[in-house]
Amino acid sequence: MAKQSALITGTSTGIGRATAELLAGNGYRVLATMRSPDKGRNLADAAKAKGWDLQVLPLDVRDEASVQAAVRQAGEIDILINNAGFEVWGPLEEMSVADLQDQFETNVYGPFRLMTSVLPGMRKRGRGIIVNVSSLAGRVAAPLNGLYSASKYALEALSESLHYEVGHFGIRVHLVEPGGVETPFAQNRRVVGAATGDKSSPYAEMVTQWEASAERLNPGGERAQPEAVAAVILEAIEKGDRLRYPVGQDANLVLNVRKQMTDEQFESAMRAQLGLTW
Ligand SMILES: NC(=O)c1ccc[n+]([C@@H]2O[C@H](COP(=O)([O-])OP(=O)(O)OC[C@H]3O[C@@H](n4cnc5c(N)ncnc54)[C@H](OP(=O)(O)O)[C@@H]3O)[C@@H](O)[C@H]2O)c1
């Protein structure tokens, strides 16, 4: 069988980079896309040294022309991995519509642009796999991440609908839902209002309390490594028999508890676990 080709967005760091390396090491033809290809020089060098079939391509998911150019350059795409994403973080009252649009532009419109661009080819070939990197935040919303969570809930809904629509054509859709992962994600988030450390904000105390309590979700202090998420993405590609793949002890713990409880029971349990009195 011919080599499967996988286009991955956001491969400059973190989960995207780990996934590009894992797939290339496992014999896939990898289109490792990133908005600043300069950041991919060491990935291209590593690929050369290891004899991987990996090409770095420019792709900014917010730019329609850039998406079209990358998809054209990539040729046949068997697997699409929508990984690029970021977080706008802060209290909702202190956010603007522009913040909401900014969040959705990358985390929702970006994956949508890519999915609609690759689907015609996948449908004609009667096969294809789409893996969307969502989050625990796509299943459970928390204080301060309302915009991010809304974007991942939207990605979950798009993926769930698409999964019903295209399974008939031989195309699989999967959602990978990590909890906290050891990547530059937190440093890369854009903070707003009280989250910037503005002590005059009415939400300042909540930010302090939430930051202190969030660590309690990972009692051993261990966060998943990006390689663990990449391994689950590979599992979804190779064995994919379900829509959703949570990753990490925090994601599994919270989702299991969530399944067994009413909204009110879940809120009390989480408040008790996190020591959240706000
Ligand atoms: N880390 C976590 O705790 C965690 C948990 C759950 C889900 N996730 C999800 O996992 C995915 C990857 O995040 P990560 O943890 O690996 O974080 P990361 O290290 O910050 O990586 C994010 C990647 O997205 C890229 N990106 C951002 N905006 C882009 C755009 N407009 N076009 C193309 N690429 C863009 C970044 O590129 P630049 O280098 O150019 O900025 C970077 O390569 C995201 O969708 C995130 O929501 C992360």
C-alpha cells in the first residue's frame, strides 16, 4: 500500500511537533505545516538526518489563501490533523467581541477551512481521516477559559456532525481531548483583564484562587507529555474505532466523574477537589 500522507497544522512546537516526528518515524509522508517555517528548520534537519519523508510547508490557519496554497502544495492528503490552537484567557466580562473573534478565527474557523478544503479529495477517493485536537475544555468549561472552552466546544460539535455526515464516504473523524500537557501552550496564551495581574479588577481574587487550585487536578504534579498526545493521535489514525479520545490522568478523571453526576453534583465535587470558594 502507498505511503499515507498526513497534513498537520501548528508543528512548530508542542503536540504538533511531537506528532510530526512520530508519524514520520512510523513511515507516514508528513506535511508539517506552520505559520513561520523558519521555526521548522531543526525539524527539517532532523527529518533529513533520520531519512524521514517530511516536508515543512507554510500555513497560517487564519488565512484562507495560505490554507489553499498549502493544500495545493501538499498533493493528496489522506490524513488531516487540526492541531494549531491557542487560548485567550481571562474573565468573560473583561473580554470584547474582538477577543471572541480572535479565539474562534484560529481554533474554529481554521480547522473548518482545512476540513472543507480536504474533504472533496477524500470523498472522491472514498477514504480519509480527520483528527481534531480539542481539549478537556471542549467537554467541561471552567472559570477564566470561557472563550477557549467555547471554541473547543464548537470544534467538538463540528467534528461530531461531520462524523455522521462523512462516515458513509469512508472518512473517519476523531477528537483528541488532552487535559494539561507540558508544552509552551500556557506561555503562548493571550491574557486579558484580571488575568494580566491587574489587581484593580473585580476578578483579581478569582484569578489568584483559580491559579492556586488548578494544580490540584494533577495530584502527582505530572502533566502529560506532548509525545503521549501524539501516541493517541497515532492510535486514532491506525485503530480509530471511536469518536473521542481523552488524554491524560486529569482529562480521564474529570470526564469519568462528569459522566456519573448531575451538573450540580459535578460542581460541588469539583469545588471540593479544587478548594474553590469563589
Ligand atoms: N498544552 C495543553 O495543555 C493543551 C491541552 C489541551 C489541548 N491543547 C490543544 O493542543 C493543540 C496544540 O497545542 P500545544 O499544547 O502544542 O501548544 P503550543 O506549543 O503553543 O503549540 C501551538 C501551535 O499552534 C500554532 N499556531 C497558533 N496559531 C496558528 C495559526 N494561526 N496558524 C498556524 N499555526 C498556528 C503555533 O505556532 P506558532 O509557533 O507560530 O505560534 C504552535 O505551533 C492546540 O489546539 C491546543 O488547544 C493543548
